[in-house]
Amino acid sequence: MRVIIIGAGFGGLCLANGLLQRHRSDDDDMNMDIQVFERHSGPDHDLAGYGLHVDGDGKKALRHCLDGDTYRRFLAASTPAGSKWAFRGTRDLGTIAVRDDSKISGKPEEEVERRAVHRFEFRDILLKGLRKQGDEAAIGVKVQVHWGKSFVRYEEISRADANANGNEFVNGSVRAYFQDGTSAEGDILVGADGSKSLVRQQRFPDLKREDLGIAIICGRYQLTPDRVKKLPDFMTDGSLNNIVPRGKGWLFLASFPHTEFENVRESYTLWAYVVPKGDVDMNTIKQMTPEKMRDLVLDGVKGWKSTEFGLGRVIKDVDLTTISPIILKSMPVLPKDWNGSSKVVLLGDSIHNMTPMAGVGANVALRDAHLLTDTLVEVQNGKTNMTEAITKYEVEMKGYANAAVALSRQIAQGASSTSTVQRWAFHGLLRLAQACPLVMRHTIGRGALED
Ligand SMILES: Cc1cc2nc3c(=O)[nH]c(=O)nc-3n(C[C@H](O)[C@H](O)[C@H](O)COP(=O)(O)OP(=O)(O)OC[C@H]3O[C@@H](n4cnc5c(N)ncnc54)[C@H](O)[C@@H]3O)c2cc1C
């Protein structure tokens, strides 16, 4: 089977690792050809942005798709972030409620604990997993990552043409075309090309991301041993925190500590301020200088009595080169009808790009990669045909992806709300959830129960 993957992001690379790994552990000679095409010029391309939290689903997918050494490298390169999300007030930054995913789901802490990882490091680990290819020939799998290949469009090729090429897996094949004039043919094309996916735009032209009219401003405060001593533990220990005033505004805060792993160069506390809806319009935010964005955040937290607990410092002394606005967009809930293509399939942000507010976009992409790995291996082993297998993948993926998209959108809307009544009600809910496990499970703990 010839598999073309567009995009060497977390989802695409996890899938490539998964296909390679499943073949390593299978006795049959698999004869699979996996080609990954990435627009970045090479593996050293700087991955802009902020660190990621990999949760229980993400770890399960990685354990399934990576070989043992590569998974251990992931553990070594990441730091524990616990299984809790704290909701804190602005008076003294004390906790109002703590969502503990281990307690809610009944799963052991080590299973659901999140790991904080730097993006560049994570991608590097996934790439190195593919480079351990000494045993490729023996298991009949070929994997290659092609850099500097910008996908532009695909073309489905009819059954007759494909059969002439000796294709025995699917009803036809698919050809991907790249900006440099080259092309590649496969039995299946996987769009793992992120939120602005050109694969999605061709396959589902009517399925468009929606602008939510909400902005967040993110920044990194570099941590030094001296700075760490002066801050409360929760700002430096990797835990996940939401600071929620009774009035408008919302601040997410988590640190990405340094590990001894080879490439990680820095420790920082990441903060993300949700700009109250209607306070500043989106175009104005996009044109602001880093200083202006920092001042907007400082202004937003001015009334919070907590600024003496180090919060003001973390914002005021932010590394200005890291400050940036993110205008929130989200895919709609995915449609029931998929037109049943067996040759072009999507995973990750390309099909369910969501706001970062639930912290699960990459985790859902990894879960897709896990599911699609097993799906394609079943087809390869002759246990099912491609059309049935892809339909099954899409139905299952839609179930959990739709839940995550809806949750992240709901959190974004709540966090940007300027309604005092709504905010007071939310504080009431937090207190109730903290006191009553059943309320916790069905409100702020909802994401922890989805499986
Ligand atoms: C501030 C912020 C914080 C976040 N925090 C978290 C978190 O803690 N946990 C979490 O789970 N998620 C988080 N996310 C979401 C997460 O970053 C994404 O959901 C995740 O990166 C999606 O993975 P992916 O593989 O689908 O896409 P990507 O990682 O975007 O990879 C897509 C790849 O495709 C390539 N590509 C694009 N177009 C083409 C083309 N035409 N041709 C060839 N290649 C192409 C890109 O260069 C890229 O390498 C966060 C997002 C933001 C913005």
C-alpha cells in the first residue's frame, strides 16, 4: 500500500511512526510505502508558538505508535504537569475549584497525567523515530519525509488507470501535486496539513473555519533560578491554572520547565489572556506592537488584587519577542455526510481545528493518528476493504472530535464573556463543583470523562 501524508506535524508524523511501528511488531511482510510531504524547508525549521500539554489520550496514542525507545525519549524530553486544572480567584490567587482528571475518570494519575513538551523537541522526537529505519527492508516498509514540498491539489485516478499500475488495495489511486511542479501517487492520501488545510479545502469546499470574534494574547516569561524563587509555586511547577475574575477577563497560566534533554534550551511561564469580547476589535489587536499588547493585558488585570503575588511581574517583564495575538477560529461541528471518499482522508487540525482553550487539539490529532494507523493496517492485512475502513474511521473520529470542538468553543465563549451575571454564576458553579463531585463530573470535569 502506498500512503501519502501531507504535513509533518504532530498528527502526520505520529501516523507515519504508527504505520512503521505496527509493521515492526507484526510477523507478516507488509510491503508498505509511506511518503510524508512537508512545506517547511527542513527539520530545523523553527516551530513558532508555545509548548504543548500532551494528555492521557495523547500519551496512549504515542505509546501505541512509537517504538519503546522513542516513547522513552518523549518522556525524557517532557515534564509532568499533573492531572489537575486549577481555577483561581483574583483576590489572593487561591483556588476556587480544582478539576482532577484522575479523580473524575477513576484512572490512575500516571495514566491521565499531562506532559509539557516544547514543540520543536516533540517534532524532532517524532522525526527521529522514523529515522530508526535499519529494519525497514526486513519488514517491507519504506518511510521517507520530503521537505520543501508544498501541496497544492490532488487528483483521484480511476480504477482502470490504477489497475494498470498493479494496484490491488483500493478502487483507484490518488495523485498529489506540489508547488515545485512535482507530483506523487499513492493508494491513499492523508491530509494532515493543519488548520488551513488545502486537502480539506478541496475535499470539503463548503466546510469552513468560523471566526469566533475572540482574541487571546499570549506571552512567555523566561524563568531563571532567581525569578523562580520569587514566584508562587503554581507559576513555575508546570501545573495548569485559570485565573478567573468575577468581572471580565480570564488568564491561563502554566510553566514549561527545563529538562536535561539535549535540545531544550529554556524554561518559561506561558500566559494567555482572553481579551473580553468587544473591548478591542480584532483588526486593531492584529496591528498592535508587542508593547501595546502587553499594556492591554496589564490594564486588563489592573483591578485584580493579586498583582502583588507576582502576576504583574510575569506580565510586565514578558519576553516581548514572544508576545503574540491569536484570533480564535474553529471548525463547525462536522457534518454527518462525508461523500464517502476512500482515497482522501483527513486528520488533526485539518478537519477539526479548534480553539486552544481546552488544550486538546494536538491530543485529538494524535488520537486520530492512533485510530488511522489501526485502520490502514487492517486494510493492508485484508481484514476489511478501504472504503469500509475509512468510513468507520471517520464515524469514530467525528464522535470524539465534535465533543472536543464544542467544549473548546464553549470555554472560549465563557472566558471572553463580559456579562457580570454570567461570571458570578460561573463562580457559583465552580464552588458547587468543588463541593459536589457529581456536579464536577458533569460541568467543568466533562472533558475528563470522554473516552
Ligand atoms: C497557543 C496554543 C496552545 C496550544 N496548546 C495545546 C495543548 O496544550 N495541547 C494540545 O493538545 N493542543 C494545543 N494546541 C493545539 C495544537 O497546536 C494543534 O491542535 C496541533 O498542532 C495540530 O496538529 P496537526 O498535526 O493536526 O497540525 P500541525 O501541527 O499544524 O501540522 C501541520 C503540518 O502541515 C504542514 N503543512 C501545512 N500546509 C501544508 C502544505 N500545503 N503542504 C505541505 N505541508 C503543509 C505544516 O507546515 C505543519 O508542519 C495549542 C494551540 C495554540 C495556538
